[in-house]
Amino acid sequence: MLIMQPGPTPVAAEVEGIMSKKMVSFRDESFVSDMKSVVEDLKSIWRSHRAFVIPGTGTLGMEISICNSVKKGDRVLVVSHGSFGDRFIDICNSRDIEVDLLKSEDGTIVPVDVIEVQLKKHNYKAITVSHVDTSTGVKAPVFEIRDMLKQFEDIIFILDTVCSAGSERIYMDEAGVDIMFTGSQKSFGMTPGLSVIWTSEKFLKRRDSLGKIYEFYNDLNNWLPVMEDPAKYFSTPPVTLIWGLQKVISLMKEEGIEARYERHEKNAKAFSLALISMGFSMFVEKEEERTCSLANINYPDIIEIDDNLFRKTLFDKGVDIAGGYGPYLGKIIRISHMGNVDIAELELVIDKLEETMIELNIPVSLGRGIEVFRGAL
């Protein structure tokens, strides 16, 4: 089965192999060295002040970003481009934090000038933005937001990179971000289980300014000594997951991070053109607002298509894709091309999509998708 879900994504055989190594103590000198190299590489590649690797998922990163930067009664502006951007609302509400929402229209961004106008209305302590919202495939204009935020020096810029770190070009210092985070199961191309977090010096100073917070596991001040010296203890590290992440980082360095970004951009553009040639349309119309992590696709509108039947037929042919999430369930499909997904796998998906369309009597020009895909590459 070819997994083309937007998480978990396919895991490289080398990563699976290293994770089956014989277990050692987390105090073993070799593991302490492995853990330290992981933290240092994460900090170096994404050019952050600090990097953290904590057992958990992307949602843990969201919680950590909020509870370490704002307190009860503070106000946060949530800029949402889809269902996962909305999740910040619940996280803030659960902590009695005041929250305002700027929600984009389907498949579009919230204009930066609209964000600027809203920020001038209240004393906001933080702003949250999803770099890529997995539910819609919308990519936020991070650098435009960065430039606009220069007039609001005290605001903490929280960037959700769960669906972008490792596929979309992002460096923390360049983006002017104070905290960003991801999950190991998406663009990193690893198994689920790790929350990777990058912070600025400004963010850690904000954490210290809060004093006591009503968190324990989520308090970055409890994790910081371990990230500086993995021989110290706060919570038992997931040894095999750290090994897997170390191998993932090794493969990234071998490919080159810029080459990795270019691969994602090239493959995504070619894949999108192929899908359009087959009768689909992209949920995000503007290419500059569309992610290269996954394709969020509208069905051909020439006939009515049963979403469950379409995805089941494709699944029976060996390709597992995702349906729409939240309000988009049954309306769109989502196909990942992040992480370890290569050209051969994308060609297979195109072939199987064509076979599915033929079986379900959906008009399609035979061989056109592959022709366009290869031509675009």
C-alpha cells in the first residue's frame, strides 16, 4: 500500500532499520551523544536560538507555544487558513486567554493589511499563524507578516510549521519567527511520536517573564536543561524515535536542505499540472498561496462523484489518500507529496487515479496526466 496521506507519510527503509536497533539506556553515552547531535542539527539547519525534541505531536507544539508565551487574561490573535488554524482557539479558551479570530475565505489567505488593522485594535501578546494548513493547503505569506510585525515589537510570532518544516523553505531567523514547531510524521518522513520545536531568544525571555505557569510537561524551562545536556533527566526520552530522527536528519543533510526544498517545489508544481489536465482543480487557486507539501483537490465538476466510493476504489488499487477534513469532508481530496515521496510514486498515483476514473466512468484523457507530469519535470 502506498501511503499518500498528509501524515503519517512514507518512512525510508534506512529510518525503519535504525529504529529496530537493540535498546539501550537513555543514559548510555552513545545515546546521549546521538541526542545531542539531533538537537544541534535541528538548531543549525533551521537557524534557531534553541531547538527542542519532546515526545508528542504537532498539537503538543501548539500547546507549548501558547502556555509558554501568554497567561490568563492576555489576548491572542489567531490567523486561520483552515481547520488546524482554528485549533488555537480551543487551546486559548482552555486557558482563559482572550482570543480574536481572523478567518480566511476557502482556499485563500487572510490579507496582511487586514491582520495589521486588527493588531492595532487591542494589546495583543501573541499572534498565531499556520504556515501551511493541512486541511486547505493554503500557505501563509510569512515574510510579509514578518515585515508587518516589525511595528509590533512585543508581540510573539507563533508559526505552526507542522505541515511545512522539511518541505517548504523556512529558516527561523530569516522568517522573524519566535516559535515554530512540527510533528515527526509529516515532511520529516518519520513515524509519529515527536514534537520538534524551535524558539528564539525573545520567546524564552517571554517564558521567563511569566514566572510560574500552571503547566509541567509543557513548560519549556523544564526541558531546556535536557536539550543543553541530554545526560540530564526530566522525562524518559523515546530512544528509538530519537535514533529515527537522527537518521532522518542525516538523509536531509545528504540531500541538502535547499535541494530538498527545490525537489518539493518542482514535484508539487508538476503534480498539480497533471491533476488539472485530468479534470481536477486545485482548492487553492493562486499558485503563490498553495503549498508544495500536499495537493488539496476539487473533484471534476462534470459529473457527481461519490467521495467515499472514489477513495475506496483508489485504496483497493493500492493508493491511500485522504479525504477532506472538517467542513471540507466529502468535498475535496488531499494527496501528500512531502517528505520521502518521489517521482516514481507520484507517477503511480497518477496512473491509479486514471484507472479509478475509468472504472467509475469519470471522463479522463488516457495518458494525459503522465504526459503533463513528465513534461513539467
